[in-house]
Amino acid sequence: MNEFELIRRYFAEAEAAEQTVLGIGDDAAIVRPSPGCDLHVSVDTLVSGRHFFADVDPAALGHKTLAVNLSDMAAMGARPRWALLALTLPHVDADWLKAFADGLFALARTHGVALIGGDTTRGPLTLSITVMGETARGAALCRHTARPGDDVWVSGQLGLAALALRHLQPDSPALPTDVLTQCRQQLERPQPRVALGQALLPLAHACIDVSDGLLADLGHILQRSQLGAELWLDALPTHPWLAERRAQMVELLVAGGDDYELCFTAPVAARDAITALSNICPVTRIGRTTNEAGPADLLDAAGNKIQVGRSGFDHFQNQA
């Protein structure tokens, strides 16, 4: 099977026609952004052995490859529209490719995303997606617009993906089967909070998705907005099994990464409206921003600072 047959067989699904002028099959795709909208563009790369195990279910991998990009769109309140896939394969495995494409397209259809092009080549398994989305002009959620005294919120549950990753390592302690199943689901099939991001556009001041760890990612908002924050350990939402061991699992909760939840700041006046968004997905108030610029302080129930060894994942400091 040559490169062009591979693309035609597995990735040339009939894309949504709306505002896609020309999709797969030419030197470049042509899209027509909506009038009065800003175009958002983001790219993420997943590398075998770094971001996923080589034996992971390919359908789950197809899902996650797109999900991590949709999470970036969600963080800005953008409606995702188009995607480009750069696929590097060590060899052609028809069953693997079909399952991977099925997982990717299932999520793409859920969010109305058209795959409009990309590239394939031979080499170590590497998956890269560029996604494009839209918001009304000037309406996007950004990192630099948090304000002092904002509530800090997070969606979903923290620490599950990191716990799954820890327990998939050789010689790891046993974990209850039902807990591991739920944690692996979060690790391998994260649900991008696209609807929540769009619902936050009139309510939140700043937003980011939690990919490298809560402290690290909230830290980007604080740095860009020149603020500090306090977070309350006991408020951090997580699985009941993890919650019972919260004191021993602090680093997983705040620095584990791979959560793909949204962390956002919003005015106190928006509390009721944000709480009502729990009909979209769970949201929890976990702290507040402060005037003094710097990293977030993690506090226990008595208001004492908790020291954490690291704030999150960094590719060039966390070496394999």
C-alpha cells in the first residue's frame, strides 16, 4: 500500500461540507472562516514511548490524538472546525490504521470537525494534529485576563490519568480493578470540554486546559496575568479512592498531568451561573486569585502551605 492509497482508504472520509471549500486531495486545503470570527490554530504531537505505550488500543489512540487538540480549542472557548493530521508510521498495519482512524473520526464527528489534509511518512510512531477553530471576534478566553479576587475553578476530576500511568508501570502496587478501569479511561480517552469552554465565554475571565499539571498550567495564567493564587487541597475534585488518600497523593492531583480538564478564573458574581454549568460537566471552585504575583500556594484545611516537589511535566526536564 503506498502513501496515497493509505490516505484514501483510511483518512479521506467525506468531511463536513460547511465552509470547507477544498479538503483532502490537493496541495493545500481551502477553508472559509465564518464572517466576524477569529481563527484559532493549535498543534500537538504525541510520540510513542513518551505520550503513550506502544501497545495502547489504536482506537483509543486515535481518540486521544484529536482530543488533546480539541482541549486547546475548549480552553479558549473556540468551536473546533478543521484538523490536519501528520502521521509517522514504522510500517503499514491495516488493522491498526482502521482502528486508529475509527477512533479519530468518531470524536471528530461528535464535535463537527473535518479532517482536511495532512501528511504521512515512515519512521518511529509519531502523531501530530493541527486543529483550527473559531470564536466571535475578540471573544476568546485567554491566559492574560484573570483579575485579582477571581474564583479559581476546575472541571471534572484531577489525578486519574496520572494514577493510571503510575499503575501501568512495571512492579507498581496493585490498584482496585474498577478504579484502574476508570483511571485508564481518563488517560486513554479524555473528553475535551468543548461545550463547557463555549459556555464560559460570557462568564470567565481566563482559562487554560490542564495537560501538564494543575499547578503548572494555572501558573501560566498567573504569570501572564501577573497574579498569585491560593488553592485548597481539600477542594480538589478527584475519584473517591484518591480522595481518601489525598494527603499521600498530592503530587498526582496537582502535578500529574494528562487531565485535559479546564482550569479557569471568574468573578465572584458568576458563581451561581458557573455552578449551573454542572449540567454540562462537573465544575468545582478550588481557590482564588491574589494580588501578589507568583506561583499558586496549595493550602491545607488549616491554611498552611503544602510543599510540592514539582508543579507539572516538562519534556526537557522530565527525561525518560
